[in-house]
Amino acid sequence: MTTARFGLLVGAVLAVVWAALGFWAFVGVAVAMLVGWLVGRLVSGDIDGARLIDTLRGRRSSS
């Protein structure tokens, strides 16, 4: 699946949720999708968890 088609699918899901359930359900689904994406990237090794935690704590990532 190309990036454009994946983006289209995500947008369609969010639009249906917003239309059917309202704004706050839309926000909840969007946050859940973002968390799922982040966990997937962490599990696959695309994101270094230790560096992410250091960045969130405000520590410098370069020496």
C-alpha cells in the first residue's frame, strides 16, 4: 500500500468517526491511531526508545 493510499484510508476512517460519533470521538480515535503508530515503530526498531525518552525529558541528543 502506498503512502498516499494509507493516508486516504486514515482520513476516511477519521471522517466517518467524526460524522457518526462527534468531535471528541474523532479526537480519541486520532490519538489512539497516533499511539498505535508510535508503538508499532518502537516494536519494529525504527525508533530508538532510549533516545525518545531522553528527548522527552529534555536531554541533549548530541554530544
